[in-house]
Amino acid sequence: MATAARNLKASDTSYTRLVVSRTAAAVLGGYVVTYWAGAAVAKTTIEWGLLSPVDAGMLSGLVQLVVYVAAIIWVCAAASMKKAWWVLAVLTALLVGIAVLLPGPPPAT
């Protein structure tokens, strides 16, 4: 009678890598996206004259809280870790572009 032996080490290793990748994406990737989201919100509201710097900082903190929680939930619910990392990278690039490269409004004449 033949018995099939299953290699438990390979599946344990891949599961561990998946958990570590998902945790890193949620915590670290979410943090980076959160940081740049706050910077983009603060810069945009200050440059466009919508809020004072103090109010923009307060709004930025609230936005960061929502973005971080949403990023963690989204990464944990993502079907593919490759997709999760790509979305986090694209969001970070977009937010860095907004925070650093976005010009202010045209001067009032």
C-alpha cells in the first residue's frame, strides 16, 4: 500500500511568508500611505487658502486616522498580496506627487 507524504515545511514557510507580508503591508505600507495622505491634505488646504495652518494640521490628523484604518482593513481583505503592494506603491507615488509637486492656485488679480 502506497502512502503519500506531504511536505509540511514548504506549506508552513509559504504561509509564514504570507502572514509576514500581509502584516508588513498593513502596518508599514499603511503608515507610508497615511503619512503622505496627511501631507497632501495639509499642503493642499494651506496652499489653496481653505484653512489656516493650525486647522489644516487638525484636519490632516483626522484624515490620517481614517486612511490608516482603511489601509489596514483593505490590505487584510486583499485577495492578492502582489496587488496589495502595488496599490500601496501607486497610492504612495500619487500622494507624494500631490504633496511635493502640486502647485498652488493661481494668484488672485
